Amino acid sequence: MMKWTRITFAIVALTAVNLFLGFKLNLISAVEDSSAQKDDSYANIRLFTRVLETVRQGYVDGNKVTYQDLIYSALQGMLSSLDPHSQFMAPETFSDMRDSVQGEFGGVGIVISVRDNAIVIVSPMEDSPGSRAGLMPGDRIVKIDGKTTENMQLGDVVKKLRGNPGEKVSITVFHPKSKEMQEYDLTREIIKVDSVKDMNGKKEFPLTEDKIGYIRVTQFNDPTDKEFSTALDKLEKQGMQGLIIDLRNNPGGLLDKAVDICSAFIPAEQTVVSTEGRDGSNRQVYKSKGGKKRADYPVAVLINGGSASASEIVAGCLQDLKRAIVVGETSFGKGSVQSVLPNEDGSAIRLTTAKYYTPNRRVIHENGVTPDIIVPVTEQEERELILSRMPSFEENAPASPRKKPTDTQLERAKDVIRGIQIFANRANAHAPVAGSPSSPPPTANK
């Protein structure tokens, strides 16, 4: 009896194992089938075509369902579902984009992006309607002319903010730091910004009493590298012994200009930044260029939450290569590469194809650059500093000039330069004199 019980138990156990294995194999097969079905181009295109025809033939408002309207809408949804920066552009939108790059356009002077499904101001452009109104990096645009920006694509928001000079636009903004909602009525203007300025918003570039130079780069455009080089020449002729590069609220611009700026401070053929696509494909390395090299004076770079893209590349490069001390607040974190690919019908797609990496392989995108020395400021302090840079700051009271607010981040950067200078002077004072018993014999280069 015991023998048959054991045999019966063994048969039942074996049957259970077989059933379990069969279920598991069926489950794996089902998962594999589901995965294969997701990537089956023919089956999914057939599904798309079936739905397209159903909508085309059966939707109640026939004037809304031309094939082009439906296809364009589908492509817009496809691209926008990938990330905030990928976009399908209809011919009119693509043409507007090219005009804005090649020529002048009317706008309110703010650079925007998408973060956490919200339209966020990366940086207000200097002396623009947006900056004069007091808009700040990190502010969220929740309405434009009374219409919500929820589920609105980035390209559509840009289109609504741009327009003819003199036209007005109303935007409702949420300030995350103060938790306040505020409405602004802005008048569009032709936006023109000098990309390189001194501490006084001019191009004179005086030194401080400590022989410290200061250059503010507001954006990276065509003349930036030449203007930056000219500023360095002026400062070095005055005997500059330290430099502060201010990239705060710099939304970025042309990549090759960022490479040019870095090239002034590091040896030729050093990696400035690299880009890498999916699965390590499309890797491209941008290296420093030859040319005029500057003296090895200490450098500090100022950044904040409004520093993005090309300005993050400069800060990350000089930080990784130990050529500069980065001071301020963590940058915005816009480190992806978008390729614009035109189509035959005049439309185009903007597709994220790669991400930026610093020389030490740090990912900029969504991480930003973290300063070596963090110096936080309040929203009110930052707002006062931005307003103090406006040409109109002293125009309201010419008889009694207004006192500019203290720039705590800039003062900390000056302290950093002074500290390095003191350390270097002490090291030189204790260095052995050539020909003394403690110094090694001179050698000749061979």
C-alpha cells in the first residue's frame, strides 16, 4: 500500500511539474509573442491604416478629417510622446523656425523648455520684455492669452509667444519658489542681445583692484568667440591675474562657439564634449582647437538654474579638466542633441538623436552641472540682480544713482580667485632660487 501511495504521489508531482513548466513556457511564449507583435511593422501599420480609414469615413465633421490633417496630427503625437524636444513641424512651422534662426523675429525674450510636463522658463534674455517684467528662470507658464498651456506642445507655445513687434501677449506664470501666480502683459519686440559684456553691461572690461577680470556671456551666437577673444585681449593688456566667466542665465546657443571658448584655456586636441546616440552609435567627439593660448591664470565660472546647453558644456569641460572652479547653483540640465530632418512636402521632424557627455563622461541631460562651490540665492535676490542690469535701472533717478544689489555669487567667485592667488604667491615665495644648493641643476631641452 505504501509503495503504491509513493508511486501515485510521484505521478501527481511529476504531472504538477509538467503543468507548471507548460504554463511557464506558454507564459514566456506569450510575452515573446507580445514583444514581437509590438515591433511587427506590417501588423502595426495595418492597424494604423485601419483606424485612419475608419476616422476618415465615419467622423461626424468631415472637414476636419482630410488625410493630411490626420497624418500630421498622428505625427505630432508620435514625436511629442518621445521627449519634450522632439517635434513634428508642419511646413509653416518649419519655415518659421528657419526664419527665427536666420533673421530677426518679434518676441518677449524668454527661452523656454518642458520639465515635468510643464512649460518652464529656462532664462529671460537680457533687456527684453520678459526680463524687464521680472520673469525668472524656473517660472512656469500656465496660460497664454487666457488659454491653458496644459498638453500644449513646446513648438505651439513658442509660436504663440512670437509675433510682430508692438503686439501684446498676456501670460500667466506660476513662481515655484514663492508659490504665487501672476499675470503679465508683455509687448513683443525685436530681440537683439550682445553676447559678451563686462560687469557694467558694456564692452570696456575694466579690472578690479585685485587684477581680476570679468566677462559675462549671455548666449552663444556667431560673434561670441571673437567678442570673447577681444575681451580677453583687453583684460590681459591691463595685467589680469584672474578671470571670472559669468554664464548665469545663459540659455546656450551654438555648440562650436562653446568649443571655441574652452579652447582658449586648454591644450589643443583635448576633449571638450562628446555626443553619443542609441547603443553607443553616432559617437562624435569635439576637441579643443589650436590657436592663441592664454596665460595660466586662475579661472572661476559662474552658473545657475538658467545656465543651459552650451553654457553647461563650457562649465562641465573646464571643471572636468581642472581648469576652472565652478561657483553658483546647479545648471538647468539641457544636454540632448536634436537633429532637424526635412521632408519632401516642406515639413520636418526635430528628433533627439544623442546626448552630451563631459570629458569625464558625465551626462548633462536632466542632471545639470553641479558647482564646486554652491552659493544659493533667493528668488528676490536674483530678481533684483537681473533688474539692476537693465539700462533703465538708473534712468528713473539720475540725480541720486540707485545702489546696485550685492551679487553674493560673484563676490564668492572673487574670493575663490583671491584665495588661489594667495596660495600661488606663497608657493612662489618658498620656491628654491635657481643656482642655490637646494635647486636642481639646469637642463637643456633636446
